[in-house]
Amino acid sequence: MSKQDNKKTTKAGKIKKRFSEKPLWYKIFIISAVIIIVILLGLVGYAYHLMTLVNYDDTSDDTISPTDYIETVENPEDYTHLPTATLEEIESNGEEGRSIKGIYNLLLLGLDKDSGNLSDAIIVVTIDTKNKSLKLTSFMRDMLVQIPGYSNNKLNTAYGKGGAKLIYDVFATNFDLKLDGYVAVNFSSLAKVIDTLGGVSVYMTEKEAHYLNTTNYIADEASRNLEEFTGTHWLNGSQAVGYARVRHVEKGSEADDFARTTRQRQILNSIYEQFRNQSLPDLLNTMETVLPLVTTDLTLMEMTKIATDAVGAGILSADIEQFRIPIANSYTDSWYNKMLVIDVDFKLNNRELHEFIFGSVPDEFKDEEEIEKSSIEEEEERKENDSTTSTKKK
């Protein structure tokens, strides 16, 4: 043995001897710390592995300029209630939209690849860590909206025209809402997600079941075999996606696309329940299958932050609250450029939207009387606080 090897052996022996002389609590602490570090490194490595499976979209960070858009802006006089912000007044990626710390608003898009990436499902998922709540807000795809740099058009055309960066501006312009990220999945992939979960539980009527069996909404012909009764059905992926796309059968008091958005939220709620009830090993296996099927602009750090905040706030135990824009009695069906569109009262709808998501309404969506009343109440509250402070000092 060389002198150098002998020195190394002697040094290792001294370290081992010093460690053996330490008290038991110290040894347990050091060993536990090493184990925890190894586990954490393993988790970080596995999380990174999962994120490499996602189809990451980094185009939402691109700077928007007028040259990105090829159509001219048109605001016909018959539609003067549409938002009128210009492209120059809107910062890229929805930075002008409203946001509150601790409340995340993520856009979920269900895409139809066969229709030029039109968004058949447009849902904002609100993760409210302040009030420990989870909310789903459906946006009707046929709403006439201002699309910055383009002609006014249906909401479901925005993503296909300009991807995430454009739809962020659409939400900022029309709804004063800042989106914190988006997740997109096409409907064929959604069926795979549901099959990976083992199916979903859905309550439907006998009429709905019969309609699904006798139309092509269920892509897999062999799956058009639902028992035709009113009650809870267990659906596979193809059946669930077909159910989410039905529009010609009423759902309670709703019909057409309004009924379809209700069905979409039903499916999402069932998917959430399936995820929530999985064991950790099953959940990790599911993520291995699901993540390659989605596209998002959320980074690993952003996802980790949102997930950590949500778990820390106990949101996973919360029931989902649901909402839809437009609200009842706030729109008309109109013809616009040879398209049948939903013509919306944006002030009224944005008032209800912000109340639902944030629990408060900005002055821009209030009537003058409400603004004056709020000012009086704030002044009275300020005087009361001043009076209380003065009394305490005495």
C-alpha cells in the first residue's frame, strides 16, 4: 500500500471513530438528514422527469407587435358595447388583466384538431389559496369578442389565430382577467386521460343516453352501448368525451351550447374526483401517461409553486364551485358577418365574473350609485378606525 493510500485509510478511520464516539441522538439526526436529502433529490429528479413529458409551449412569452396580426380591426356601429381597447393599450400576455396574489387563474382549452384548433371547451380554473376554494368558469365559445389586431370574432377562434399570447390578450381586453398559464388537450387525448383513470362517473338522463347511442358523438362505435336509464353511469374515455360534446339535448333547463358547457364541467369534476382519490403510486403512474397528452406554457417552477400553494391551503379537500359566462338574461343571439354569435353585455357579465373569482367588483363594472355608496362606506369605515385608534391612545 502506498503512503497516499495509507493516509486516506487513516483519515477515514479517524472520521469513523469520531462519528462512533458521538451520542445516539446525533447519529440518528445525521442519518435522518442524509436520508431526507436523498429522498428530496429523488423527488426533484422525478418531478423534472415528469415535466420533460409535457409538450411545453414557450411562445406565450413572445412580444406582441402589430405585424403578428394579418387582419384589420373592425368595430361595426351595431356592436358599440364591445370592449374598445386598442392593441397599443394592451401589454403582451394579459399583463393589463386583473389579478390578486394567492388567486391563480389557469385556462383549460379543449381543442378540436379537425377544426383548425378551434377551442370547443374554454374553462378558467381558479385556485384560490386565500379562501381555500377551487372554481370552474365556462366561457361560451360563440361569444362575440374583440380580438386585438383581428376582426371581432367568436371566442373559440382566438387560440387558433395566435396561440396563448393572443388568447391572453383577449381575456385581458374583454374580461379584465389576467391568466397565469394555460393547459390544452385535444379531445382524442382527453379520452385517453379518462381511460387511464379507469373511467368517470356521470349522472345523465335516459334521453341523453339514448342520444349518445344513436349518434356519432361517441367516436368508438363499440362504446355506443350505454344502458338507457336516468341515473349515474360509468363512462369510458370515448363515452365521456362524446357526452361532453352533446349540444342538441337539454340539460335541465339549459339547451344547446349552454347545456354542453354544463356537461363539460361535469366531466372535469368527475376527472378531479378520480385524481383526488388515487393513491400516490397510482397517481404517479397516471401522470406518466397523462402529461405527454397535454400542452402548457407553465414551467416546472410555476407548476411546483401553484401545486405547493394549493396543497398547503388544503384545496384538494374542497368541492368545486361552478359558474358560466354569459350569465342568464345578459345576452342575445345575433348575426354578425354571416355568423350566429352570442352578443354579450360585458359590463354586467364582468361584474358577476369578478365577484365569483375574486369576491369583489372593480369600479369599472359598477354603476355610479354603487361607486358612490362604496366611497361613503369606505369613508365611514375610515372614520370608525380613526376613532378606535384615538380612543386606544387615550
